[in-house]
Amino acid sequence: MATEKKLDCVILGLLSHEELTGYEIKKRMDTTLKYFWGASYGSIYPTLSGLVERGLATKRGDADNKRNKLIYTITNEGRDYLQQWLKAPAEKDELRYETLLKLFFGKEEGARQAIAHIDAFQEKIEKEMPYLLGAAETLRNCIAEDDTHKYYLLTVEFGLKTYRAYLEWCKEAKNMLAEDLQESRKGRNETC
Amino acid sequence: MATEKKLDCVILGLLSHEELTGYEIKKRMDTTLKYFWGASYGSIYPTLSGLVERGLATKRGDADNKRNKLIYTITNEGRDYLQQWLKAPAEKDELRYETLLKLFFGKEEGARQAIAHIDAFQEKIEKEMPYLLGAAETLRNCIAEDDTHKYYLLTVEFGLKTYRAYLEWCKEAKNMLAEDLQESRKGRNETC
DNA sequence: CTTACCATGTAAGGCGTTACATGATTCA
DNA sequence: TGAATCATGTAACGCCTTACATGGTAAG
């Protein structure tokens, strides 16, 4: 079964919108795509070479090659390959939240520690929120120009919806754990 | 620094609650933990050997060894190691949703395909929902017995909250894409 | 007696991260 | 001129998945 390498598909997807260098691809990964996919140079460059070898992309130097830019372009074969993957149903949707994992084993460390983990998680989410809100705003305003934006917006909305859910959960979870703390404090200081 | 191997920690976490065989660990991974962590036999067994080698767990045969069971027990060193990891802040929370990825590049395939992906995603979520609801119910009823359950419940609540958010998003996203379909239909059949 | 499940493991190979190595250009 | 950023890559190493290989036991 095909079981395509995901990074092949992600890069081809990016190249289907525009020509890019490896460096620029990395930037996309670290900004736009970071909410649901990641990759390092150590995987991007070899993957690009692979795509060229297989005829799914071509590589050329910049016209006025001041910088040592290598610009990658998707080929028709590349588009076909991308289509194939896009048509197939998604196989793997997975979440790897270390925070959740630590919480799951939280009894070992107690309520105070667990709350600290949730706080850290919450802070991270709250810090990202403005970017997502900004992106959503921008995208809503230029949806008409290019269909690409609409699909991008869809993923941003996904992020916003789940982030709001996360924040609600943080509040409730901390409330639940806070009860514990008070209980144990009451237990200790009955006479106060 | 340490950058502990996660699977070490997950397995130690499970062993901190109860003695287990590799097979049973795998079952936990496929049920309780599957929402935020996964592992195959090919990684579980070698990891267990590693834990024993490093003195973080011990291994013994079953008393009445009808089956070839090998039962693993966490050691004090193992508990220390686990504590260490639990105390440290979570470094990596990541989401790898292929559905989102395909949607992001959705322009290539058009609204109809995109809707199909969302439908598949929605179906998966709806199928899992009852299990989560059941688990939450059960856990709420036995929270008093053992603190372990409380932390488990927290993660289940996380799942429920996010799943509800996902379902809302599915509805809205499909509505947005459906507009497109009608537009294009109107465009094509103006004379009808 | 046969199916499903219990139970443990290994080998090959892929994928990806981290760290390293290098050098150009732009801007203050 | 020094710092930040642009820009490309490789090597070592670790981790995990898949597929394979093997055999016991319980239940119908």
C-alpha cells in the first residue's frame, strides 16, 4: 500500500501553490503549518532531493544568483502524485500531548504539580491565540481573491475552536484540582 | 538535557499503578492511552528490556506459569526516574492531523473532496464519542476510591471537550464549503 | 478441532532529529 | 565590522513501525 511519506506530500502541497527554496519551505513549516505539522532541515533537504530524483519536482538556481538559492518547482508528475494522496482518505490523525501524559500519571506528583503543568499549557495556548485570531481576520478579508485562502482559513478555524476548548478545559481542570488542595489544607489545619 | 525517551516514561507510568506484562501494556496503549499516545510491540518489548537493564524495572515469570507470562514491576529507581520526568515541564505537545493537512491543500481537489474528508473525520469522532462518555461516567462514579481515577478523568474530559469542538467545527466547515458547491452549481445551471 | 486470543520477541528498514559545517548578504 | 538572517547541506544516531516467527490456551 502506497503509505506515502507525509513530508513528500506536504512539500509538494506547498510547491503546488508557489515555487520555493528549501529555506522558505522550512519557514512555512515553522509558521503556517506548525499547528499541525513540523519538519527540520535535516529532513527537508533530503526530501527535496528525493522529489527531484523521482521527477516530482525540478530544481534550478536563481537567475541573479547572489544568494545560493535553489528554487524548487512542482512537475506535472508531482501534481499527479499530490492529487493521488489528496484523494485518498486520511489514515492518521494523532495527538501527542506530553502534558496530557503527565497529567494521566498525575497521582504520582499530586495536585499542585498537575496544576503547574496545566498552567504552562494554558500559557502556551494563550500566547498563540492572538496569532490565530490575526490570521483568521486577515484570511476572512481576502477569501474572495484566491480559493487557497479559504482552505487555509478552515484550518485556522479548527485551531481556534480547539484552542478555545483547551482553555475552557484548563479552567475546569484546575478548579477540580484546586478543590483537592483545599481539602488537604483543611485536613491539615482543622484547628485553624 | 536528559530528553528522556517518552516510551520509557509511559511504561514506567503504567507500571507505577500496577505490575504488567508487555502484552497488557500494549492493551493499555490501544485503549486507555490511545487518545494521546501509541506504541507497537516492536517498541514495547525492547523498551522493557532496556528498563530492566537500567534497573528501573524488574522482570519475573508468572508463579503458575501456564502462559509464558513475563511480569514487569517498577523499582524504586524507576519511581525516581518517573518522578523526575513528571516534575519537568512538558516539552512537546503536538498534533499531526492528516485530515487538516489535506484540507490545507484542499484547493487542489475542490470543495466536494474536502467535504468528504471532513465527513470521514466527523464519523471517526462520532464513533469514539460514546466510549469517552462511558469512560467519563464510570470514572466520575469511582473517583473517591482512588486518586488515580481523578487524573484519568481529567484526560477524558480533555478528550470530550476537544471532540465536541471538532464536531462543531465539522458542521461549520461543511456549511462554508457547501456554499461553494451551490455557487458553482448556480453558475453552471443558470438557465434552469 | 479450529478460531480467537494470549504472549513474546527479532530484523530490516524508514524516518527524522540534533548537531555540525559552511558561507553569503544585509543592515545598523 | 559585527550581528542577524539567508541559505544549503551532511553525519550520527535514535526511535519506531512493519512484517515476520513462534507457540500456548480457552471456548465453542
